[in-house]
Amino acid sequence: MMQVTRSRALVAVVSALTAGSVLAQPSDRVLDESRTAARSLSTAFNFAAEKVGPSVVFIQRRDLITPVRRDIFGRVIQRGEATFRDSGLGSGVIVSEDGYILTNNHVIADAEQVEVQLQDGRSYIAEIIGADPATDVAVLRVDAEDLLPATFGESDDLKIGDWVLAVGSPFGLSNTVTAGIVSAMGREGVLRTQRNAQGNNRVLYEEFIQTDAAINPGNSGGPMVNLDGEVVGINTAIFSKGGGGSIGLSFAIPSSIAERVLDSIVESGTVERGWLGVTMEDLTAEDRVMFGDTEGVYISTVMPESPASKAGLEVGDIIVSFDGRDTYSVNRLRNSIALTGINSPAELTYIREGERFETVAQLTEYQTYERDMLGVVSLPTGLSVLQLRPEINSYLEIPSEVSGVWVYGVEPGSQAQRAGLKQGDRISRVSGKPIEDTGDLSRELRGLSRDGVRLDIIRGNRTGRTTLYPSL
């Protein structure tokens, strides 16, 4: 009896579950709507991939290798002919009709030859225009016609959860497209724990877009695009364990940074970093409550006669926007300042005692500010010197009682360098005459004769002599 009852109960339960599953099945209308939404997303992916595809390139780096034969003692007994051999690969994106290509510095660093292959199969040996290890950005150029450059989007407009595509050549499989969402913004400290541990160039300006789009070795330097097919990032790193494949933690340089570095390298071949002249602190949760839920960066020090001082900034101000970018962290503001460049007017918005103000700061290089502040004098011999005095000594961390003429800098290849002079030396005598200030030194070095001028030098606790000769 008990057995029958249990069997009937089991049948009843199965029947109920079966009936429930039938009722839970989606209707044809729901299925159609789901298919329509999926097709719409696929169409968006199709559009973005087709738009950026012709702009994406495969990069093959090569190094010059000379084969050698050695005897049993390791001595070279024969050298072969030097040839180029493949030594790495990566990706890039064409950014102009005249052949400029954006990629990562670590893709091409120290390469002796870089070959670029276009989507249509054409290949070119690229010229390295410039590179910036501090942001891991590099610029190449190829002499080619009928190029289709990509367009830049606004990386600052990205939001967590936005769909993005990563395009590149993972493991050499060119024109590979993967999709994911923006997982986080403004990531920092990523490469300091990975690439730097391997002894590579240090990336100082990190403000990465994190995504779960699959990125693998070979994707580096390729574009990350939004659904409009616009470049919003340059894929540069993955966080991986073991084999080095993607585990859904990928990082891209924002286009707002990459584009600024690109422009600077194309214009001058290098990146000149701006300096504002402040020390900064992130706002704590208590600060935000105190200042009315403000997002910004607190100014704790303003250097005298600095761009910040001249723009009217004061200790206690909270910078909320710099050069059009919201400044929600010290890292982001520091990056914005450095990448704005020198002699560039930057618009700032800041809060002081609850009121919002705007100003314009004319950025400079820190070294330029320091030279002006210290009164550095440049001499034709490649020597830069300054006059020591208590306030200067304090800044240079030199005992206050030390006086005289101090060597601030020595130009490479100059007469001063050939004479063995170094930064930090003190020059006490010229041709046996004691000198009191930079004016004395400048007068004594005018019109150097063929026999040169003897200098008495103090370096640390030691004294010595050298002769400064005229240029060859």
C-alpha cells in the first residue's frame, strides 16, 4: 500500500513539473523579440567591425641576427651572414591617409626592422616616427596609397557596461574581432606589477580601460572600438595566469591619452609633458561629504611663481575639471596635466569655499620652471651653473654653509663633458683665480685659448683639477 501511494505521488509530481515546464516556455512573440534584439546587436557588431577593419594592420618585428660557430671553449671561430629574423608580432591601427599608424611601444621597442601588413595583403617596411615608453604608445609610418584611416571616439564618454570590440592579430591571426563590455575605467598599477617585473620599460601614465573582450598576445597595439566603429582605446595588456591567454581581464590605453601622444610625436618626434606646479590629494569619503559630494582633487601645495600660482590657484582649492576632462582622481589629473604639453593654455574648473570658478593655466616643463627659479646660467661650453645661497642650498639639499658656483647640468658631447665635469661639482677656481659667482666664471671662460682653462673642482669631499678646452 505504501509502495502504491508513493508511486502515485511521484507520477503526480512529474506531471505537475511537466505541466509547469510547458507553461514556462516562451511564446512565439517573446522568441521573436529576443531574436530581433540579438540580430540588432549582431548588426551593430557587423557595422563596427566592417568600419574599422580596413584600418587595422598586422605588425611583424624583426631583429638582425648574426649566426656564429664556437669551439668547445666558447670562442667564436666563424661568423655567418647577418639576416633579419622574426622576433615578435603585434597590431596597429592606421590613423591618417598619409600613413601614420598607432601601436604600442612594447610591440616595436628596440626592433631593427618593422613590417606592416595591411588588410588587403600589401606589406611595407615601416618607419618608426617616435615612441613614448611612459604611456606605451608608438607611432609608425608607411609610404602607401589608398589607406583608410580609423576615426577616434571619445573614450571619456565610455560607461561601465558599454559594448566594445577588440580588433587585432592574436597569435598572428590577423583581422580577429572579439567582443566584450567595459568592465572598469581608470585602472592603474596594472603594468607595474606585470611588465616591470620582467625588466621592461616602465609605464608611468596608467589610466586603462578594462574590458572582458578576449585579448591575447598579438593583439597589443590594435584598436578597441565602440559600436560606432570609433577607436576608443589601444589594446595593450592582459592579466593572465600560466599560459598567457585571455581570462577576461584586458586593458586598453584610452584614446584621450593615445591621441594626445600621437599628435605630440607627429609634431615634434617626442612627448613634452606639462607641469602645473601643485601637489595633490584624492578626496576621502569624509571630504566629499564636507564639500557637498564633490568629485575632484584637493590642492595641498602651490609652488611659487608656478603655472598654478599664476592662474590664481590656492591651497584648499578642489580641481574638478582640467582641459575638458573631469578630474576624479590624482592619477587622472596628473595624466591630464602631463599629456597637455608645454606652453599650452589649459582651462581649469575648481571649487573654492563652495563656489565654482574657472581659470586658464599656461603649462610649462618642470625643468624650465626649476632653471628659472634657481637662476641657472647656461654657458657656451655646454655648462649650466648656478650661484649657491641658503634658500637654493635648502632646495638642493646642500648644507647651508656651502657656497660658490655649482654645476647644474652638462650637455652630452660638449667641452664641459669632455673635461669630465659632472652635475653637482663645485668650481672654486679658474686659472688659479678664486671665483665668487657665476658672473666671474662666465668672464673667465670667454674666448678660450687653444691651451684651455684650468678649473679647480670640488666633488663631494675631494678636490681635483681639469682643463676646459675650446670646441674642436
